[in-house]
Amino acid sequence: MALNKLEQELLKTLSFYEPMSMELIYLDLDKDFLLANSELTLDDLDSVLKSLVRLKLVKRYKGDNDQILWQRIFPKKSLLRRFTRYFFS
């Protein structure tokens, strides 16, 4: 699964602990990344966030006043992977 630069930057920006609105995500993006990608729009961010939701890397919530929020989720590990890590690490 190869992620493009925008997807990687969004995964760095999104929090595991609290959902973030589109405005907070845009404000938390790295300044150098935004300067290098000055043509970036909110529609681009929205489409990449939708693809990350489909890849199950990000979860989408509805907050107060029907505001859409996103939160990064921890990837789940299979039972076999947990057993092998427990016994062979």
C-alpha cells in the first residue's frame, strides 16, 4: 500500500486521541509542505480523507452542529500476529 505525499502528511497531522475538523487539520499541516504545495485546496483534502477512510486508516465522525470530524485509528493486528509477537519476541 503506497501512500502519496498528501496522504502521508495527513496521517502525520491527524491525532489518535481526538477528532479534528477540516479547519484544524489545515492549520496543523506542516508550513513547508503547504508552501511546497500551494495549489492544495480543501476539496483535495476532503477527497484524500475519504480515501483514507476507505483504507481504514482514519475514522469519520459527526460532531456538534453536524460538523464532520476525522480521527486516525490504530491498525488492528490479527490474532496470529499477536501470538507470534508474544511468544517469539
